[in-house]
Amino acid sequence: MIHETGNNLLNGMEKKMGHLALPQILRWIAGFQVLSWALSLFSPEFLEWIYFDAQAIFAGQVWRIVSWVFFPISSNVLFVLIGLLFMFFINDSIEGAWGSFRLNVYVFASIISLSLVGLIPIFSGAGGAFGSIFYSAAFLAFATLFPNQVIHLFAIIPIKAKWLGFANIAILLAMILGSSAPVLMAIVVLAGLLPYLLVFVPTMISNAKRNSENAVRRHKFEQAAKGANEPFHVCEECGATDETHPNRSFRVTAEGTEICSECRS
């Protein structure tokens, strides 16, 4: 029910605002991350102006609510380029499945969820983890949509997306447990994954319920089929049945058991 309501709401929004969606939004984000990395080589203080800082936001630097997503994933050029190519790859796959509008909604919902949590004073120091959580939200969507897609890790090791998705969850758990405030970090992670949970968990629950119902129906069918194949008459003495020995006749004894014509003679 929740999933259907959400789909209907998104369908209505797409009809009215679909033309506002930015095509290939994850590609744009990855591109700006590379640009931010390049600018930081000439002006290291540039990154300080796009980093998430709640106090600076309240002081009027409102661009930081969104600009943190352009912060490069690493200072190493190799990892920056790998991140760029990977974001290009998952963008095309997710956008092919959802369309530009729904991907835009998912991306902005993830950004806004993290930013809103970061504005709460008790979570103000969590900005450094926002980038990793955002990447996780994007990749988990891809891994759930395409669980059997083979990805060559480090361009060498072939591994299915679903296993990398589980590894990603393990990394997030390690981030939570390794934090000085695990409960607070868990809330931040859940906030960043809220769009993922809203999109996929209802479907997972629905699929699990449907699989359970199918298993019950299959069991009942097998039991019914098994019952239909059971013999009507069974000889208490030799075990012969009306199916194994159709030419024999069976009679009920005074004790209520059955005996075949051969055992009676």
C-alpha cells in the first residue's frame, strides 16, 4: 500500500515537474567533484568553502547545504577518476530503470536528508561522513536494482553487485561502531539512507510476503497431491494396496483393519 501510494505520488509529480529534472545527475555530481579536486590543486582553501559546516550555514553561507556533495571523494587522482567512472556507470543504469525525474528525487532526497540532520547541533560534526553515506545510498540503489550485475573490482576481480552491496553495508556498520558516538552516527547513516529505505524496503517486505504465501500454497498443493496418491485400501498383513494389487479384494476385520483376499485364504 505504501509503495503504491508513493508510486502514484511520484507519477503525479513527474507529470507536472518532470521537465525540471536534470538528466544524468550523478554524472554531473561526479564531474563537479573532479572539478573541485582540480581547483583545490591551485587553491587549497577552495574546499573549505564547499565543506558542510552548520555554523557557516546559519551565518549565511547557505550554499553549503548542497555544495558538500561536490567535495572530492579523495585527494588521490586515481581514486577521484575511479569515482568518476563508477558514478557514470551507476547513473546510466539507475536512470535507465527509473528515468531522470525519479533519480533526481532520490538524489536530492538523500542530500536534503543528510543536510537537515547536519543542521541539528548535536550532529553538526558529522559532515565529514556525508560523502561516504551519499555514495552508499547511490550504490545500494544500483545493487538492489541490478543485484547480478558483474563489476570488475579494481578492473580485475569480477564480483556481483549484490555482494558489493553487502560489503557496503558492512562498511557503514564499521563506520558506526568505530565512531566516538555510535548512536548518533547510526542516526546520521539512517538519515542518509532514508530515501533508499522508503523506496526499497516496502518492495522487499511485499516480495517476502508473496514468497511466503507462495511457499504455503506450494506446500498445500504438494500435500493435496500426496493425499490424492494414497491408496484407499491397505492390507494389514502383507501391506498390499488396491493400487499395487488391483485384482485383490479387501475386507474390514472386526478390529477395524483391512485384509486382502490373499491373506484371508
